[in-house]
Amino acid sequence: MVFNPLALRWKIGALVALASGTVALVIVLMVHQTSSARIHSQAKGRVVEELDKTIKGLRDGTGTRADLDDPAELPAGLRRRAAAGEQVFWYDAGRRNGPAMWGATAYRGETIALWINMSAETRELRALDRDLLLAVAAALAVVVPVSALFTELFSRRLRRVARTARLIAAGDLDLRVGTARRARDEITEISAAVDSMAAALRGRLRTEQRFTADVAHELRTPLMGLVTAAELLPDGEAAGFVRDRAQVLRALVEDLLEISRLDAGAEEAERVRVPLGPFLEDCVRRTGLAVRIGVTGDPVAETDPRRLDRIVANLVVNAHRHGAGPVELTATASTITVRDHGPGFPPNLLAEGPQRFRTGAADPSRDPSRGHGLGLTIAQGQARVIGARLEFGDAPGGGAVAVVSLGP
């Protein structure tokens, strides 16, 4: 599996890590502040006890001022407050021999002060912070992978939905995602929606296929009568025009019947070994169109010659009808390429593939009244029958390129 940092599993994992880390950090800060406040409160209590003990010793003569510390080390503001009789405290974190808690007050008009060393308490607080951070790291090391693995269950279901949707878009309308009976989440709703869409598309496509086949079959009988009647008309310009239009209509109906058979999956390939050089020359000769043929070596393909002839003929006719000369046909052991030097394929064909009755009106340089008709649609359908792949593109120097890949 390719690592994708934008995948849902990693986004959720990052979100869980961020949320867990934020909560843990808040807890660590709260514990730190609470512990620091407790330690400072205890230190102030000890300073008060020491001050009271010292003042009591001064009163009864058992103590001396040597037991006190120099109040000059206190900030000036605290000294003034202490001289006024207020009991003040100061945490001196920068003392050379370790952090200290100061206490000061006034006694008989003089400021007295002393401090106690808080190095042990500070080390205890730092050890507590370190233990908390290690506990948080250990928790995240467990929570984040577990959340990622748990998210993978949902990601796997979403990937299955996406994979099925792509296959449906590629033409497999019988494929379904399937929904878990117990699951009642958003992914189940998406799966049901994709299945419903596929069923609706399949129904509409089959309706369209039946309509196309029915129309072609219904037109065939009166069309044959029209062709026969046109042949009986006396020769003349009008009669020639009628015969020409009748033949065009006949070709259109035959194309529709061929498409209906391809859509129904009723066609099967009859494979034989075909020397491509002579085969392509004969195919081009029957079209009656000018084509430059280039064959590399003496390639032989195992394929259905009738269907391959239909594919190549339609590509050559399409190149002459919508492109510009010269039209070139080249072949190797595995590919057959037809190229013209016209404006190229329209963007909608390159993006969506051949569509029946889709014209090239999207390209201003093409004749919108001619379009590409059904020829490319039939060529693509016949390519699927023989197991070939038909790809369309534009040549770098201009012109449309159609490549028939005969390999697996």
C-alpha cells in the first residue's frame, strides 16, 4: 500500500494524537501548577514557622539576629511592605545555592527576613513533570496506533466503495458494494447509494439498449423496401440522391444492430493466426482510401480477422472523414496505429471515450454536421470482444492518433 499522508486514517490519527496530546498537556500543566502551589504553600508555612520561632527567641533572649538573613536581598517593594508590618514572601529561583523561599516582616521597627532552601522540592517537582511527560508519551504511543488501526476498518470500507464505483463507471454495472446488516453508519448509506445508482444506471442502459435494438429491427424491414424501391427509380439526379440517402440510412441501421449485439454481449471472437502485413493492406484496399502503411517486421497476431478488419476500417474512415491527410497506418507485433494530420480528436472524446451520436461540435475546427457517428463506438466495442485495447490521443505534432493494442 502506498503511503498517502492525506488518507483518512492518517488524518484521524493525527487528529486523535492532537486531541490526546492537548488534553494530556492540559492535565500536565494543571498537575504542575497544583503541585507547585502546594510546594510553595508548604514552604511559606515553614518560613512562617521559622520567623515565629526566631521572633520568639529574640523576645525571650534565646535567639539572636545571627539566625536571620540579610533583608537587603529582597526586592525593594517587598522590603517596604515588610517594614510596614506586612508579612511578605518571595520565591528566589536564581539563588546561587539553589531556589529559596523568603519570608520577611517587621519586628520592633526593623525588617527581619530569612529563607529556606527549596532545592529538594524543585527536584521533586521536576521529577514529577518528567514522569508525567513520560506517561503522556507512553499513552500516545498506544492511543495513536490503536486509533489508526481502528480507522483502517472504516478506510477499508471506503476504499471498497471507491473501487466499486470506479468499476461501475468503467462499465461493470452488475457489480455491487453490498452493505453490512448490522452497520448503520454513513459509510453504509454511501454504499447503499452507490448500489442504488448502479441499479438505476443498469436499468436505464438496458432500456436504451432494448430501444436501440427494437428501433433497428423495426426499421430494417421498411428500409429494405425503401432501398428496393429506390433501385427501381429511373436514372436521374433525384433518383441518385434518393439511392445515396437510402444506402446511408441502411448503413446506419446496420450499425445500430451491430451496437445492440455488442451491448448485449452476444458477440464472441473466433481467433486465428493473422499475418498483419497482408491483412492490413487488404483491409485498406477494401476501404478505397489513400493510406500510408508501415509494418515493422513480419508480425503475426492471434485474433478475429473479421472483427479486426471492422476496427481498422472504421478508424481509417474516421481519419479521412474528420482529419486531414496524409493518413498513416503503422503496425508492430502488438499494436496497430492509425494517425491523421488534422485537428485531432475533440476534447470530449478524449475525456469520455466514443459516444454514440456524439458530434465534434465542441471543437470549432471540426464540422459539427458530420461528427464521428457510430464508427468509433463500434470499433471500441469490437476491440473489447477480441480482447484488445483501443486508445485515443493527439499527436505532439498535430493530428489524431488511435492505437489498437492487441496484447493481453
